[in-house]
Amino acid sequence: MASTELHETARAIVADHKGILAADESTGTIKKRFESIGVESTEENRRFYRQLLFATPGMEDAIGGVILYDETIRQSADDGTPFPELLASKGSIPGIKVDTGAHDLAGFPGEKVTEGLDGLRPRLEEYASLGARFAKWRAVITIGEGIPTDACLRANAHALARYASLCQEAGIVPIVEPEVLMDADNTLETCWEVTTRTLHETFDALYELGIDLRSTLLKPNMVISGKGCPEQASSERIAEATVDCFLGVVPAAVPGIVFLSGGQSEVEATENLNAINKLAGPWPLSFSYGRALQASALAAWGGDAANAETAQAAFAHRARMNALAAAGEWSAELEQPVPA
């Protein structure tokens, strides 16, 4: 695929304040989500739930791309239409999670490195044949006593760059996701420092391997207080710190930044994204949310097909709220209680 097509795909995903639905939960993760609503995680239940989301009327007005999991990209709707084809027909670009998870980084206690490079070239070829036009790889950076180390940041940045190189070779847009976790008790200032270091290492590695940044999307964390920090920063402070950090390290050539929600509640993730877009920058600043797009829909569905329309309404509402936030046009007054 010509570079121009990759540029266009990357831009299309975030065009018109659209964002990404991260529907790439691993089998283990979605099992936990289903257990929280008392639903058994069978292949059919997983298929039905994903179909419910993908077939939501008007979903494509706010969702420019959907990240699928290996099982999901091979599944089909009730009428036999493969999910990637269903999404593409609606104008939402299908993507695929390709890493095989974060594992302990040998010699560095408490730190992780993401695996999945072995055999990635043929897997990307297969995913492209199944309809994937972009991919995702997540690196996990933990804040703690003496960590992250430079070695951990370099190892993860190098893996992200190698993954991105293989994606672009295969005609697939890479989403580069270096996530600084918000699980510790650190301050917003510490998150700013670690996020800055992480992004510096990431872009150094991307440059070193000759990645075309115009054909790459960045999926970072917001600069935010750790969950255990006694002082939780306001959305305005989060926005200021996030945009300040990115202006220093993220090249303007990147066609879009799609934030992860990192365990924020649905409304928090929307409110913070809106505050960030009040300040803006040289890139579209959008969303690539999993739980923050799905929590209400999952609860409304509850495993009962009769609740499908109610669940779709809840998902459509969250998608619409986040598209407004990506334009800096959201307000709390627009939030409506999810129908019972």
C-alpha cells in the first residue's frame, strides 16, 4: 500500500472529531467484564455483545475505527457478514490488537515489556487479508520507587518501533500505545515527568527505525494524578499538563492522538478529553476508549438479547459525548441518565 493511503487511513480514523472504540479485550479481560454483570463468557455471548456494539445505529458518526481482538476479527454478524466487513460498510475502519501482552522484564523487578514480535510479519499479512487497516500495540510503564528505569523505557520503545515498522511494511497503520499507568499514588507532576521521558524514548526509537510518523497514531495516557494520590488534579490541570507535555515531545507530523481512558469513569474520561480540547494543539486530540465507552452499555445489556436496543442507546450516547469532547463542545448538561 502506498504511503499516501496510510496517511489517509490514519487521518480518516480521527476525522470530524471521531475516535476509536477499543473492543479488543482479551478473552480473560472480557470474562471479568461479563462476570461483573453475571454473564457467562462463551464465544457466542462475546460475539453477540460485539455485534450489538458494531450494529448500533449511527455509531459510525462518532466512531472512526474499531480495534478488534483475534477472535473477534474472525467472527460474523447474525446474517453472516464478517465483523470487519460490517464495520467497513458503515464507514468505521477495522483494526486489530497484535501484541501478546506485557510480561516481566527480566532483571528489572516491577517492570514489564510487551511481547509479540515473533511471527508478527505473517500475522499482519493475515490480519490485512481479513480486513484490518490499522493495528495496536500497548506498552505498559509503571511508576514506583526507582521506576521506570531507562532500560525499561528503551526496551518498550524499541518494541513499539519494530512493531510499527512491520505494520507499515504490511500496509497497516500502527497505533503506538505507550501507557504510563495511573494505578500508583504519584502526583500529576510525577506523571508529567514519566510521560515526557516515555514519549521521548518512543519517538527516538520511531525515528531510528525510519517510521513514517504521518502514517502513525499515538495512543497515550493523559497526564493525571495516580489513583492513590491524595490530591486529585482537576480536569483543567490535567488538560494543561497533558498539552504542555505533548507540545514538548510529540511531533506535529503525527496525524492524531487518541487517548486511552486508563480506568477513568465514563464521564471523567469525557470531561478530561473536553478540557484538553479547550486548549488544543497541532494534532486532532481524540479518544480510543474501552470501558469508558462500554460500561453503561454492558450493564444495560446484562446478557439479555431483549435489552439490546437499550444497550445500543447507552453506547451511542457515550460515543456522541466523546465526539463532542473531541471538539471541545461537551458539557455536563448534555449527560442523560441511562434508561433502565
